Amino acid sequence: MSRLIPFRLPKDLGLGCATAATQIEGGSTDNSWYEWAAKKGKIKDGASPKRANQHWQLYEQDIQLMAQMGMEHYRLGIEWSRIEPAQGKFDDSVMEHYRTEIKLLLRNNIHPLITLHHFSNPMWFERMGAFENSSCIPIFLNYVTYVVEHLKDLCTDFVTINEPNVYATNGYMYGDWPPGKKSLFAAMRVMKNLSLCHVAAYREIHRIYGSKKAMVGFANHLRVFVPYTKNPIYAAEAKISEYLFQGAITKSMSTGKLAFPIGFSAPFGKGKYYDYIGINYYTRSAIKHFNSYSSPNCKTNDLGWDIYPEGLTMLCREQYKKYNAPIWVTENGTCDKADRFRAQYIYDHIKQIADNKLPVKRYYHWTFLDNFEWTEGESAPFGLVKCDFATQKRTVRKSGIFYSEMIKRKQVSEDMIARFLRAEDTTEKGTAP
Ligand code: BGC
């Protein structure tokens, strides 16, 4: 455990939380994840996003709770399959639902950041080959135009695409996610098309906003890569893995110039296609034989992921140096079923931002409440708020209360350390909303 010292939060650091539509809304069945979950053995506990958190119905209660917790920012997703159930046919009533939800956030002084794509596709799009098919660009753009035109009076901030590298590698290289392909070439094609979709969407959103300010970027999954031991071969492998997993895609998405091996050209012109640097940071990868392991003797979370707060500083510094824009930590969080170390995780990561004076302007904790965690189903709780999926009862975890106090008091005080971090037994003692 790191030394526990009180600290003040930077005055200009906005704090909040993030979710994704498919992971919380429930009900929607016409998307790639619903189909995937219906196949035997794809989701560890057999759960389906059809249930999730029923947030589509319970959004008022959830926003109420966010407001009570003092959230200043909320990153929320739009479910493409609901908005455009058939190609080119948009459902205005769905859009109206999102507008109502966003208005409620605004009334509660919670600033929305809209994610346009977060891992899930409408089935009609999936059947066409989704982002492997180069015709995806005008199709995605059409959806983006519709959504942004309908939100431009309410929102200013957008994430075009969430974690293009995770989407491409899990779905097209490792085959663990829809559509279950195992081809490095397919993964590269997908990264290329996602880069172009992002650039096109960035330009389109700014076209729609004209002289009005909009903040557009993508949520980039970044890890720290290290060799498993001091072996120089592993060191070389770590460098190559880092470049293939995140270096090339970051450059392609940010500059519009496709980087080898994703591509060579700049089909939409070279430029600067981000207004903030969006970083989703969770963990470190120790590389041996091009496989990723947890580092020897490192603390890990319930999924075996290294807990390595210093990595946030390393990545923020590196990205800021390369891309020079305000940083928004668009996701950071951990899987901790018993809520034993989540408060400490939050403390350690936000302390990195404060102590090292990182140019981070927003921090979105992943996640607001336990959700449908992709292939882990309902069994990997990342929530500040616990969800009993059968009853849909929400309970704020002790770490959630800690985070809430941190936001409200803009500091971690000695008494907070005593109550939340030093207490021997920090397991599950939340409160009902
Ligand atoms: C994703 C989230 C996911 C989280 C935890 C991120 O990679 O954007 O959708 O729930 O990690 O696994």
C-alpha cells in the first residue's frame, strides 16, 4: 500500500463517471453483443446485455443517484442499434429518450460527454462486415450526423469511438468478441477503417458546430508495456507489442495519416483530429513471447490485472508530449467484487494526477454501477454502485462514498483516509440510495 497522505485535488480537475449503452441499458436485442451473448459459451456466466441494469427504464433513478454523489461529469453512450434499427431508418423516439436523459443530467449540473460508438453494432451493420468493410465510413458518418444534429443544442463534447484497438484485437485477432475472427490482417483492416471513421466523424461534428465550440476526440485504451524480465528479447517484444497495439492506431486516429502496418496514406488529409487526449487507463502488460502477463509481485485486481498507478503518469506525460492537448481520463477503474481496494485505487490514481501536476482536466471513473462486463457477463463488478441484477437494487459501495466525498470536498482529508483507506475491514459496507 502506498503511503497515505492527505491531498487537495487540482482546482480545474472535473470529476465524474462513465458508462456504455450496451453495458447498462438492457432491453435492446438487435445488436452484435446480444447475438454474441446468445451463443453458447461466449459469456463466462451466461449473462446477456438484454438484462444489464435496465437503465433504459431506470435512468431517472440513476441520474438522481449520480447527482447525490456529486458527479460533475458523465460519459454516456448512445446505442446505435436503437437509433438506426435498419440502415438509413432513424427512430426519432429513441433520440427523444436520449434528449430527455441528457436534459435531466443538465438540470442536475452534470456535464455530458457523448460516446457514439462503444464496441456494439446494429445487426444489419454487423452482417455487412461492420468496420472490416470499407463502405462502413459513409454509413457510420450518416449515423453520426443524425445523432449530432439532434444533440447539438444540448451537448458540446463527444467521443467518436471507444478503444479502437481493443475492439479490433478482441473481435478480429483473438476472436473472443463478435464477430469472432482470428486474423491479424482483418484486425489491421478494422483499425484502418476505424481511424478513417474517426477522422470523418471529427470533421463532420465540427462542420455541424461551425463556429460553436465542440470538443471531439476518441477514448484510447493505453497500457504500459514492460518486459516480463530484464531479458533484452522480451524488451524488444514489449516495444513491438506496444507499437502494434496502441502506437500505430493512436497516430492514425490523431493525425489522419495511417501508420504502418495499418496503412501508409492520409485519405482524408493529414491534420489534428482531436481536441482533447482521451485516455482509458487500467493496467500494465508484462510481455514474454509476445504474450501479456501480470508483472511478478505486482498487486492485481479480481481479473488479475496489474494495479499500477504510476502508469497513468507515464502515459499522460508521453501522450501530452506527443499530442499536446488537454487530457481527459475517459476511463479508469478496477474490478473489485468485495470492494476491498477500489477506494485505494481511486486514491492512488487521482493522487498521481495531483502530485505530478498532470495536464488532466477531467477524470471519468469506470464505472458508475456494476454492469454487463462483456465476456465476463455480470460477474466482474467495476461499479462505484453495486447492482443486484435480479432485483435491480442499487447500493453505493464504500468506495463510491469515498469518491463522492472526494468530489464534494475537492480533497482527501485525514479523516477520509481514516474512514475509507486505513480501516482494517473495508469490505462491502455500502448504503442504499
Ligand atoms: C471498456 C469498458 C469495459 C472496461 C472494463 C474498457 O476497456 O471501454 O467497456 O467495461 O474496460 O473492462
